[in-house]
Amino acid sequence: MIEQDIESRADIETLLQQFYGKALTDPVIGYFFTEVVPLNITTHIPVIADFWETILFGKAAYKGDAMKVHRQIHQLSAFRDEHFKRWVELFQGTVNELFAGPKAELAKQRAESIATLMRIKTVHGALHRSNKII
Ligand code: HEM
């Protein structure tokens, strides 16, 4: 049984490496990372780690606009409901494999709520607004 919670940036990086290891080869969402916006994992993981440090530890590390990035991806290749469902399944499954505790729960909740917001703003149409999420 896993007893370790997400406690540090190193833990976030471990989580992200495992998650993207699965996401890149996933039959439902893999092509976004390999064909739509070929992902440079070395430059991408530090940016996403900043994002999660901001969410989980309140550190003002992330300076980007994740909603804008995903609106742009949606314009290149349309997101569908099942893409977000799969993303959340993979992310939450990876958290469960590695961590347990309040921060692990928070990460799973925020992944789901942000995915829902992104899904509504992209798949369900509200493309015109400014949607900065953090
Ligand atoms: C259908 C589901 C999703 C797909 C296919 C997807 C795919 C991608 C891709 C292709 C990139 C661009 C990478 C690059 O420019 O190098 C990206 C960036 C990113 N994604 Fe997602 N994403 C999804 C959902 C999410 C969700 C739900 C979150 C947050 C909970 C998230 C967080 C991020 C962040 C923080 C970035 C970096 C943005 C930046 O460059 O500032 N993604 N995603």
C-alpha cells in the first residue's frame, strides 16, 4: 500500500514522467503529443511541473496560460469529450499508482475540474473568451 503523498517538485516530476510515458503512447490521446503538437518532453516537463507546483503548493511558478494553449491545440485538431475523459483517467490512475494523501487527492480533483473547464471551453464552444485558469 502506498503511503507517500506528493511533497516536492521532485515528486511532481516523477508523476509527470510516468503520466507522459503513458499519454504519448495512448491510443485515444497519444496523437496530440506525437502528431498535433510534437512534445519535447525535456522542455515540457519543467513548464508543467511549474503549473502543478502552483496548484499544489501555492508557489507562483507558472507564468503561462494553459487555457490559451489548449484553445490553440483545439484549433489545430479538435478535442472531443472522450479525449478529456481519457486524459483524466490516465492522470488520476498515475497519481493512484504512486501517491496517497491530501495533495494526491487535491491533484486528482484539480485535474478533473480543469479538464472539465477546458472541455466546456473547447469542445462545447466558448472559444472567444479569455479563460486564464491559474
Ligand atoms: C484532451 C486532453 C489534453 C490533451 C490532449 C493535452 C495536450 C497538450 C499538448 C499537446 C500540449 C502542448 C505541449 C507543447 O506546446 O509543447 C499541452 C500543454 C499543457 N497541458 Fe495539456 N492536454 C490536455 C489536457 C490538459 C489538462 C486537463 C491539463 C491540466 C489539468 C493540462 C495541462 C497542460 C499544461 C500546464 C500545458 C503547458 C502549457 C504551457 O505551455 O504553458 N492539459 N497539453
